[in-house]
Amino acid sequence: MSTQFNFVSVKKKSNIHFDGCSISHVIELKDGTKKTLGVILPTEHPLVFETQVAERIEIVSGKCLVQIGNNHESQTYYAGESFYVPKNTQFKIITDDIIDYVCHLEDR
């Protein structure tokens, strides 16, 4: 797993959701690929995100419990792991850790 991205442009304005519990920045790589780099703070209730494109979310640090789409089961993801969310799907995430993540926006 790479620890950095080289030769990127960064959107200066942050994306802040859920009263500041989720904060991210969009980066664009040289080849036009877009990603978001973000942090999710500990929450008492799940945060619900909607996807417009397919996303692969890589957990860089911390651990979280994730429920994807209509799946009634949740799975725990740890640093170094990732999960995939199809486009036009919602997912719920809850954590009692500080989560650093990379969201790889994929055109599938």
C-alpha cells in the first residue's frame, strides 16, 4: 500500500459532513483519476453516505463497522483493508476510532 500520492492537484475547499464528523479533500492525479482523502471522527450513530460512482474505500488508520446497501450484516474493517461500494448505493459507517481513509472514485 502506497503511503503517498505524487503529482496531484488538491481542491482547497474541504468537504465537511455530519457536523464535522467527516472531513475530506478531493485530489486529482496526473491521469485524471480522482480520490478523496479524509477523516471520520468517532460517532455514536452511523453516518450514512450515498454514492454517485463506485467507490473503493481504503482504511488507512483505525477501524470501523460498515453496512453496505440493503445488506443487513455489517463488517468490521481495519487499517490496511478496504471495501467496495457500488454506484448509486448507500453505506453506513460507525467508529469509536479516528479513521483516516482514501476513497478511490471508480468509473465501473
